[in-house]
Amino acid sequence: MQRHLERSVVLDNVSDFRNLYSWSVSEIADASASTATKQIPWTWSLYFTLFDVQLVSSVSRDQYGTVGEEAPKLVEKTHILAKLRSGHPPDQSHPTEYSMFGTARKIEDLTLSIYRRSAADIDDCRVFGGVSYTCDPDFREETYPDYLGFTLYVRDEFFAQIASRIDQRAIGGGTLRVDGVEGFYSDWSPSISTSHIKVLTSDKKDHPVQTPEGCEIVPPRLGKVGDFDLTLWSQSLNPSAVGASVENENAPAHTSGRDASLRSPLIDPKVLTLLKSLRLVAWVIAALLLIVALK
């Protein structure tokens, strides 16, 4: 398996601005090249927009079941999967871009997975990712892109609520805010926003960092998320067309089906015909009485 890294990643424990940061991580193209912009851990808020939210279910045989069981135990799993787009609606004109340390590629594969947490755990959020690689399973070469994902563990009640809204197609959108994400780096700045995040994965072997001899600094890698906030909102649904087939001469052409059913007469058509006939007879009698009075 070949990881697609274009530059070396090095840790620098010497800083000209020790009052701002004491160490940093940089990328170099070769041994003779000067280091690029120094990156330090990013602790401020970052936002993502959810789309293509779906419910994923699977069933598999339990490989660790009790030996000697007559029927194999089946394990059923359900989780919620959403794609992420960098930025917070409605202003997404200048979203933060993400790339792996050692590459200049923009990470396009951003996801959020939501699982039910166990009774002993608390609501939690983790982050994971991987550098693009090429492998040849079954004598067929395949290349996989850089990816970055968040995993959220929530209470059964909240999970069931989201799953129900997905089933009803009633989710209009959502946002994910994360703070203090381990493995996220950016340039030092007095601002609390950034245009670019460099990512250091948890894989020390395939995503190495060169450190000075004797240096005891361990740069944070993908893992924990300091704080998070998930917000979902309902989709605006059109009213049902109940009673839309009922004719109503007085209703305007743009009236919705629901309004039409409220404005339509609730009288049997035969009764209406009879009333119209009686009204005509009344007019005839009134006319005859007027003629007799004039004579």
C-alpha cells in the first residue's frame, strides 16, 4: 500500500515567538528546501453544513459468539450518515479548506456518522481520517482519496428522533460546530477564524512526523473533539391536497387544496339544484304579483 505524501512533515521546537507558541509543525519538499508556514494546534470553532442525511442499517454474523451455538448470532447495526460541507449557512462564500499534512490536496470526503451510545457512556464526539493511498487488492489497482470524518455518540431517544425525521423526509438541513479538535493545525493568528486547516492523522506509521533528537514534544493527532454542537432543522413541507378535486366557482385559481376544501360548499349537489329551481319559481311568482298590482 502506497500513501500519497508529497512533502516531509517536521516538528520544530525552536520558536522566535515563544510568547505566542513554543513549537510548530511544518512541511518541506526536500532536505535543502526551507520550511513552509509554521502550523500550530487550532483550538477555535469550525463549522460544517450537513447534506444527504440518511439512515444506514446492516446485519452480520457475530464472529465472537459462543462456541457450540446451534444458530449463529446475528448482529444488527443502524447508524446515521451525513455528508459534510465546510462552512456555516447562509454565508459559505469563504469556507475553511482542509488538507492533510504532507499534501496540497483539498479534502473532499467529509462525513458525519451518528451512533447510539452505550448506557455507560456519555454523549461524545471523535474525529478520524486518512491520507490517500493506492493498493492492489485482487490484482486490481485502486486509489482511495484523503478523507476526514466525525463520529458522534448520542442517547437512544435523540437517535430515534433523528431516525424518525429521516424516515419522514422531514430534515431540511443541519450544522455541526466543533471546537478544540485534536490533529487540526493552522497558522498562528489573532483571529478566531481561519481559511485553511492542516490535518495530522492518528496513523504514526503512515503519517510520520520528524522530530529533533531528544525532543519530547508529541504533536496532537486526530482523536478527541473538545466540544461540539449538532443542530438540525425540519424541512418545509407543502400542505396536502385534501379536497382539491371539489369544484368551487368562487375560489381563486391559486387557492391551495387545503383552502379549497375549507371554502367548498358542504351541501349535496341535488339539494343545490332544488334550491336554484325554487329560487326561479319565487322570481316568477314575484313578477306575476307585480303585474297584477299594476293593473
